[in-house]
Amino acid sequence: MLDNYYRGPVMDSKELLKSAFAAYTQNLMRRGADRADLRLPALTGNHDTDWAAFAKVLGVGDSAALRAAITGMVAGLHDNHARWVRPTPSQEGGPTGTGIVGASAQQGGSQLDPAARPPMFITRVLPGSPAAKADIRAGDIIVKANGVPAFIGDTVNQSILDAFASGTVRLTLKRPTTGRTRIVELREGPITRQPPAVTSKKLAGGVTYVQLPGFYEGAADQVIAKLRDKPKVVVIDLRGNGGGSPREVTRLLGAFAHGKVTSYFCPLKGECAPNRTDDSVPLLGSRLIVLTDRGCASACEDFSAAVKDNGMGTLIGTRTAGAVSGPSEAYLLDDGSAVLLPRVRHLGPAREIIDTIGVPVDHYAPMTALDLATGRDPGVAKALALL
């Protein structure tokens, strides 16, 4: 981390050790395994001395607590693109197969959007998942999870995520179309991972609607293939798009404009490197409208900011996630896990900071629980109204 993280060369390594030790001791306490002799050694600021003293105190260590220490150390960076990942990936959509509004891309999806407003509701249900089998539907409002309210006043309750991660969750749900409230117990079950795919459909007035779930490898060309007939207007739906490759961003932008700076990658010291539209892509000549929400993160925000700042199109929906600190690189650890760390910082085309702030939309059109439950789409409706 000190060698490869963006701020590593100027970081106080004592802060990393404090974050790691706090997480280590908290893990022991939760399991009733705290030790009377366990204290953080005096830290002098000398890297070699401090880290050797820290290692001596931990000794061989408790494996679960050591994993917590690594997680705590990385979390201490407060960077949404820095995380520790284990060899076994989590199942898509979580153990119950649901998505919830307000789930944030910040800190690797480990917290709810602090700007979330009531109500909390289900945004998607994976086919064949435990949630689908329990007849949970998109738009169902989460009143409580394991007896814990989704909101305390108007503030989202972050502990709701712990309930979903526990393997078994007891949900109190309200269906917006009927007002009926019921209690459903969901247990972890097998979920079939579906590969991401670009989908499209024709709308009225020469409009082509394209839904892009992520900027994965080949995504830009898949979108461009859907637009080979060069429609008058293109609506690209990026709601829930968690990001991906910056190269896919610049390639897709190249279909709508040439010669534009799309963002900057900035080192700790020295000149920022501009990213530019891929001008090898033929221009479509189509008017562009982009749908965004708080689930639009990372490369999705890179794309959205480039569209807005360069006057390439119109943004409709809600402000993006504000989770675009910089592209991560993976560093393999000796147990097969990896630490992901950004080496540079992302800035928008106007050299503005988007991380933690997000990209504002031109027209506010949020999706509600009732919209999802009844199949209405305020974003698409607003796009067509503008035309």
C-alpha cells in the first residue's frame, strides 16, 4: 500500500497500523476471544521499527482477526476503489438474489448510499433465486430486515446490509400496488450467474433505447452494433451500471463525438494524463440521452461526466454515485487474495472532482417503488417528452 497506492509516498504509516489494530481487536471481541496482553505498541513514526513491533505483538495471530486487520487497514484509506478481495468471489446479487435501492458503490458496495431517502425498496430479483421463489418483486418496499427498520427518521440504517449478508434474513415487505404487508424469511441459496448483456428496443419517433449494465470488455462494440442503423436519437440506460473499463468508455464516446477530452488520470505529483474519445470509431450522428442513477458508478460516471461536460448529450435521472476515485490495480498476496489500489486519481473533463460528489443530471427523474411495481419508467418518459 505504501509503495503502490496513490497517496502511499506521503501517508503516515502509523494510521494504517491503527486502523488494522482496531479492526483486529474488534474482531476478537465480537468472538469473545480478546486478550489481556494485546495492546498497540508505541509508534515512533519509523516505518521499519513500527511495523516490526506491530508484527511482534500479533505474533502468529488469529487467522480470522488477521483477515479483519487487512480489511481494516484497507478501509482506513477511505477510498471506494481500494479493497481487499478473497479468492472466492461473492455470488451475483447476494445470497438471496435481490438488489436494493440505495446500495452504494462506495467502499466496494459495503455501505448504503448516505444520501438515500425513504423508502428502501427492491430493485431487481434474479430468476430462480430464493427471492424469486418467495414471490418478492421489484418495487417491494423493505420496512424492516431482521426486525431492524430500514430508516431511522430520514437516515438510512447501514446495519440493513449486515442482515442481508447473514445468510438468513427476515424481511418485512410492503407491496406498493396493494399496500399489503407481509413477512418473508429468505435463506442463502444457489444463484446462477448470468453474463452481462446489452439489450435494446425501438421506441416511438426514431428513438433506440439501449440498456448497458456495465463497461465490461467488448461492451462498447455491443452497443455500437445495436445502433448500426444510425437512429435519430439514442437513449443509453446506465442506471445500475457499476462501471468497468475506461477503454470501453472512450470507445463508446467515440461514436458520438471526436477530439474530446473525456477525463484525466492524475498522479500524486506531476502532470495529469488526458483520456480522449476513440476517434477510430465512426460517428453515428445521433442525438444522445443518458439515463443515470445512484447505482451509476466508476466508469459509468466517467462516461456521464464526459457527456455532460462536453455537451455531447442530455443526462436524465438522478446524480451518480460519486464512487470514481481512480482505476484500481490488483496486487497478489501470498495467500491468494489480492489488494486493489488506485495508482492515480480521476478528474472530469473540466478537471473537476467527481469522486464522493457524483455527476448531476440535467433533468431529475427518479425511479420509485410504485414505478417499478407497475412497469412505469420516468426516465424514458422524460426523454420522450423532451423530444
